[in-house]
Amino acid sequence: MSEAPSVFIVDDDEQVRSALTLLMESVGLKSESFSSAQEYLDQFDASKSGCLILDVRMPGLSGLDLQARLSVEKSHPPIIIITGHGDVPMAVRAVTAGAVDFIEKPFNNQSMLDSVHRAIEQDAKQRGESSRLQDIETKYDELTPREKEVLQYVIEGKRNKIIASEMNISQSTVEAHRSKVMEKMAANTLSDLMRMALLLELIH
């Protein structure tokens, strides 16, 4: 069973951290709090699901600095920016760079919870898509070079007869390769196979 998502709270203001921790606990959400961006980075684990509530202005690494550091990771929790009134332009920059939301202090509890739930849902969806892509990549890697060649012709829309001619093999051999490709990729239909090829970026 996968671990329940956590809400990671990064803010140098202890009162804000405490208030957010209590708010998350009130609806049964796990949370972890950090007093600086560096403290969060030191324990960062891409496999942990959930979302990140991040203050935009902090001593040392700012919220925007942390966001930039995380952007190079293959996976990281969706980010909710919390900001003082004067920091709104910075918060807008953060959203432009991929943060899911920004919320001004003092925040409304329900608005914060709504945003957290949206971010956790987004994280779950992204992780599901990432897991599916890894599965498809593994299946593709198990194809022989010949099967990959046939697959490329198939997704280009070429008929078996044309494929046989271009590969200089018999039509029955092409059909056998196609059948093996469908089986190995666990594709029930040609449409399934095309969707997989799109995810693998074999179709340009």
C-alpha cells in the first residue's frame, strides 16, 4: 500500500507553520514543516507524494529559489505559494513557473484546504501518468530491433504489404512481428498502440 500524501510546509514564521500544521491535522492530512528552504531540500525525497506550501520570501534561499531548484528534479510535489501583499508580483512569477496557486496572508482556511486538495489530486495524477509511462518504456525496451522497426512502419500508417516490401521480408513475417509487438506492448487495438507511441514520442 502506498504511503499517504503529506503536506510539506516551508515558512520561516513559526506561527504560520503551526497554524498550517493544525489546519492540515483538522482534516486528517499528514504534514511536515520546515523553517527554511534549505532544510526542506536537505531531506527532499522525490518519491514522497503530496504537495508543498511555500513562503515566497524567506532568509537564505527564497521560495522562488527553492522552486527553481526543484524544477530540475524529475518529480516534485506541486507547489502552493503563500505570500504577503507586497510579494504578489513574485507570487505571479512563481505561478508562471509552474506553481499551482498562490494565496495571500492572512489566508482563508477553506481556500487553503481547497488548494491543497487540488494540488494533491494533481500530484496523484502526475505520478499515475509517470508510472504508466515507465511501464510502456519497459515494454518497448523488450521489443527486438526488428519489432521496433515494424512498429515504426505501423505507426506511420503503412500496410503490411508495403512494410514487407520496404523491409525485404515476407508479408506473413510482418504479420508475425506485428502480432508480437501487440502482445509485448499489451495493446488490445491499434488505437492503444498509437496512444503508447505518442507517449513514447515515436510520433512527431
